[in-house]
Amino acid sequence: MADLSADIIQTARDKGLRIATAESCTGGMVSAALTDIAGSSAVFERGFVTYSNQAKIDLLGVSPETLAAFGAVSNEVAREMALGAKTRAGVEMAVSITGIAGPGGSAHKPEGRICFGLASPAGVAVEQVDFGALGRANVRIAARDYALRLLHDAISQSD
């Protein structure tokens, strides 16, 4: 993932874009992957680790009503997390992750279900991916890598 992270940083620098992250189940892994790259401070503004619902509300402005209606692991919350990170950090691109890394889950929200949000000048897109019960560490790695690819694709395609 180092090559992908380096490409994200370089492409964002070339296009004059700044980045923020909003992470729950990955606990800062996307931010770490980006800041592992020398020179990332030119484009990486900040990362929000909002593990609890209260942190999502306080730091990102996620609506308590959205959390109550859909739960933290939902496209609706991922959307509000990404938009909140973009707005509060004052950046052009923000990616969000919320999900169930495991162990556990439920029939309705199984282990390995991750919701992603991507806020950009084009708007906010959301996506849900079921990675399956890969084990906590592997789900978190898969979610980190997926978020980096989403960010890479969005930055590469931006004008």
C-alpha cells in the first residue's frame, strides 16, 4: 500500500488538493498509511478517529437522529462522517470508514460490513462492502486498503 499512498500524496500535491480522513473501525490506519509518506504534510490536513457515536457527533457533526435511525454502521452515517471531515477540516477530499471489524456482528449487520464515504468537490458518494468474517485484523486491513483506493481514484479523476 506504500506505493498507492505515495501516489495519492503526489497526485493530490500536483492537483492542489488537501485530504482529511474520518475513521471509526480502522482507528487511524488510513491516516497512518498516508502520513507514512515523506512530504504528506503538503496535502494531509488531519485525521479524525471517531470510534464512539459521541465522537462522531462532537467532532464530525453526525446527526444523533441519523445514528438513532440507521446505526453507526450505515451509508447514512458514512456520508455525514465524510462531509463533516471535509467541512470541518476545510479540505477538498475526505474519506470516511465505519463498520464492524469483529469479532461478532449480527444477522442484520454482519462482521466485515464496512461503509465508506467520500466527500469531494463533486459531492458525497457512499458505498457498503461486505468483506466477510476475515478476522478483526484482516477486516481492518481490507477496509484501509479499500479506502485508499477510493481516495486514489477520486483524486486521479478530479479536475
